[in-house]
Amino acid sequence: MDSPTQNTSLQRLQNVEKRIVRVLELAGGVMDELANPTGPRKEFINNQCREFMKMIKVPAFPAFIA
């Protein structure tokens, strides 16, 4: 049976995985938009890049602070 520590570690790992997937989706969306034959939409690029920057910021890890 998994210990509570293992469950917490697994949850953190799953959250990191979700963040990585989202960052890659955002980057791919920007690349697709930049390749748009009619030209990129500035507002779309701005929104994607803003969210990308928020996602890549390193959150505080309380487990490492103690």
C-alpha cells in the first residue's frame, strides 16, 4: 500500500507533468500562429506568451524550504 508521502509525491509529479504538457501546448500554439499564412494575430500571440511565462515560473516548493 502507498504511504501518504508517496501519494503526495505522485500528486506533485502529476502536477508537474500537467504543467509541462500545457507549456508545450502553448509553445506549439505560438509556433502554429507564427506560421499562419495570413500572418500572426498579435493578441493571440500576446495571450499565449503571457500564459507561457506564468507557467514556467518556478513555484515555491514548501517541501524544500524546511
